[in-house]
Amino acid sequence: MLPLHETAAGTGAQQGVTCRGIRPCPVSLWQRVFAGLGLGLLPHVPSSWWAAGGQATVTVGSSSWALRAVAVLGWLCSARSLYKLLLTARACHWVPRVAQLAAGLVPAYSFTEEEFFGADGAPAGVQQSRKAGMARLEVAFSALLGPQAQGLNATIKDGLSDIRFTDTSRVPPPFQRFVRAKLNVGTLVVRSEGPWLVDVDGNKSLDISGSYGVNVCGYERYKLFVSKGMSRTQDLGPNVLGPLHPIVCEVIPHLKRISGLDEVSFHMSGTEAMMCAVRLCRFNTRRPLTVQFSGAYHGWWDGVQPGPGNERAPGDVLNLRDMSPASLALIRSRASEIACVCVSPLQGLNPNNSPPSDMVLMDAKMRSASDSVQRYAEWLRELRQVCTSCQVPLVFDEVYTGFRMARGGAQQYFGVQADLVVYGKTLGGGLASGVCCGRSWLMRRFDPEHPLRVAYVIGTFSASPALLGPMAEFLAWLGTEEAADAYQQGQRLTDEFISGTNAQLLNLGFPLRVQNLTTVWTVLFTQPGRYHWIFQYYLRAEGVALSWVGTGRCLFSLDFSRSDYEILQNKILAAAGKMRDDGWWWDGADSALIKRRMAKEVISAAIRTALPFFNTRDGKRA
């Protein structure tokens, strides 16, 4: 891991991509046309063939179908294009695309009460233990929600679509209806005390959700950042937009030093900043395709989501296998088409897997984690070398990892300099923010040779006075010895927690382990089972606050004391003990059997869904 000051320019000149040597895609216009037709994964055709192809289009007419047929024929006749196509097929990770297609085909179905407790084929005695355990869990959850919380939660669930989505997505679909009827998760809190949250009825819970990655420093520090920062800009007001408050002159040098890059662009969220990075790369390289690695999350916009959750299948994104030599070969082969390679360094914890969520935890094999951060660091360095040699910009999406993995983010932690870096979440000092830092030639939004060609990237509230104040306070704190000590202690205590908790879990015979990447950690399960997702509810009953993804992604903030770590460890052990006693971890569970049962359930549901179709005549019931 590099010292903070070494993340700035110094190694960047050797590692980075410069404007010189950038070769725009020779058929960028046609590539854009075919990307729009969903053919972006196909390699481009040499310009010499396009000259002949252009003449052919005159012969066959203006039919777009004829043009596409000629184009496909040309690709098949080109040995190089065929090689690229085969290489693309080998390097791409097709699971997200297949899952996206399957999402519209798999019918909804819900378990009855009897099916709910025996979904893994457990005998009647085990099912009875589970029923009793669920009854106790229901009582515990009722006690967690006081009278005020019950009324308020009913109000927001009736009118807030965000809560309806997260509340539905906590567990695998067949179990959802029964769980929502039995276990009501509270979502309203009024106060934070260190890492503890206090709800409307005064109940406390230890927060390991990390506020979706925002809470790095600890809530008390963010309160201070916001109060001090806003006091510095209050005379101007929060919504004087266009003119900038002078405090921006404190923020920009910090960001340039930390990122090691030339220029800064402000946005309102990490998703928005990532949209800026991709658009600027396409604009300044004149290339149509972007590369990302399977499982990485780069925001919710449809341009970077090749899997479920996005109804549009982006045809201009190459979704490659992480840590694969085939992916590096593809980047080398199709460099003239690739505008940028996007990396989420958080994937070092679970390469090629989507952000872990309890909703898809249908068996222990559905969740895994890398056992070697060093291998991932070596992969990133090799990727950096390939991008540099091929003149393809490397983009680090540090919305989540920036200022969490280290004070200089993942660039400092892994010792790799990117060409663009995107920050968000904690950078705002407690307020919504997004920042894109990049090399000057990549940050350009206009074409000096074609004045009407521009990259339109702008936002109303970007760099607002209300944001700049807390951001300046956070960045100032980041450079202090207090911050350096807090990061070192946080990492040390987290590592001790992971090793100590795993030793206890092993000693007590519980089928779960914990694994971390800095202060980000996850819960893994070591035996087959269809009910691992319910562990999140046992943790909640013990007074642990989790995000809606459950045990998939947990976070420690830097204000966790040794006592807080010990309390959490005891809560995990208590929750695991109750879950085992209630029969959810049945020793007879078998992965192959679980898969067969799930396949049978889906087929049965599909048949039930199709029966009305077969029982209709002329659009009416037979």
C-alpha cells in the first residue's frame, strides 16, 4: 500500500494513458449505429471493407436489413473479425445477460406455510423446530417495534415505493410473502450515538450497514463536518448556484493530490459522476465501447447494467471476466474500439460476483469471497499495463472504496494509478456528492476542431455552497494525524474481529465464517442450506442494524471501539446459536437436492401460469 502522498502524479506519467497515440475507432459512426441495434459486441470491420460495403449498399438499395446482412457477411468473411468474435465470446461473462433474459421468463410463486418450512426436504421434526423458532422470532420482532414505530412504519410502507422495493428484496422470492407477513422490519430512526442508532421508541441497534458505504468516519464526525462546513457558507446561502464559493479553492487541490490527476468535475451522486466519466471517455477517444467486469456495480443507470434490474440490454458494453487472461487479450485485440475500462476495486472481495445480497442466497454456493487480495492487486497492475500499452483509459469507480480502503482510496491501497477516478458517498462529508477526477485531455467537453461537437455534462446543484463546505471539512480532516491513526486502528481492530470471530464460530461448530477487505466484510456459509438468508433476521432480533442486502455486505466505521467489536461478536454468536437450535441449519441439506427442488418448483409454477392460456378459447375462458 502506497503512502497517501504517492497517489498523486509521480507514478502516473509512467502508468497513465496520454492523448498522444489514441487511435479513434475508424468506423465510429457505424459502430454507434450497430450498438443501437444491439450489435455492439460484434467487432468492427476494417475501413477498407467498409469502402466496398458502402458501394454494395448502393447496389442493394437503402434497406437497413440489407445493410446489416452485408455487414454480417463481411464479418464472417474476415478472419480477423472472426477471431475477435471468438475472443469476445470467450472473455465475456454471459451470466448477467442470461439472467436478464431468464428474469422475464421465471414465473412468480410463493410457498404455503407447509412448503415454507420444508423447502430443503427436511423431516417433520426439523420442520416443527423451525415453526417454533419462527414463532419466537415473530415475538422478538414485535417487541422491537414499539407503538409509535408500528404506526409510522405502516404509513411509509403504504406510500413510499423505495421502502416497498427494499422490503420485498430482503429474501429469496418464494419466501417473501410469508416473511413479510411475520417479520416487520423497522426503518425509522431519530438519533445516532456513535455507531448506535436509536429508533422512534428509544430502542438501540448497532449499525453495520455503513449507510450504503457513506459512513466511513463515524456519524459524530459527519455531524461536525456538516455543521462547520455550512457555517462557513451560510452567508451566501445553500442555493446560490452558478457562481462558486471561494471554499472550492480548498477542495480542488485536495482532490487533485489524492487522485493524482489534473482536473475535477462536481456532481450530485456517484451514479451521475460515473455517467460523466463514461461519456467523457467516449467523447475524447471517439470510441464506442466500454469494458467492465462481471458483477461490478457502477450505478443504477442502464448504460452499465447488463443484467437483471435493467430492461435495456446495453449493446455497447463488454462485460468481461474478472482476473482472466482472456479479458486482457480481448482488450489488446479490440483496443481501437474501447473508450475505457471501468473497474470497481471492491470486486477484490468477490470477483465475478454481483454485490452480495441475501435475496439471492438460495444456497451456500451462491456467495463466495476471494481469499487473496494480493492476487487481485497483481491483476489490477497487469490491467494497468495493458491499458497503458493499448492507449485505453483506465477508470476507477471509487464511489464505494474511495476513502474507505485507505485515505487515498483503492489507488493507494493497490498501488495503481488510474486515468479517471470517480468518488462519491463519504466525500460529501455527510451530504450527497459525486466527483470525477481525470487527466486534462479526458476531461475536455468540447472539440476544438469541431465547435458544434460537445459532451454535455452539467448539473444544477453541482458544487453547491451547501456541499462544498462539508466536503472541505472532510478533506481537511483526512490529511490529519488523527485521521491516519483512525484508519490504522480501524483496520487493526477489524482484522482482529475477523480472526477472533472465525475462531469462535469454528470452535462452536457454526456453519458460517466472516471475511473482509479492509473495513468491508461479508458473512459466508460453509454447508448447503436453503435458509441462510434468515440469519439476518436473527441478527436484527439481537439488535444489529443491517442494510436491505442483509449479511452480504457489512461495514465498520472508524468510530467502532474495541468494546463495540466485542458486543457485535457476541451478538453474532448468540444469533447463530438460536438459528442452529431452531433447526434452520439441517445437516441433511444437499446442494444437488436443493437445485432439483428449485428446478421442479420453477417448472411447476410455469405450468400453473400457462394453464389459463391452454384453457382459453378466442380470448375467453373455455
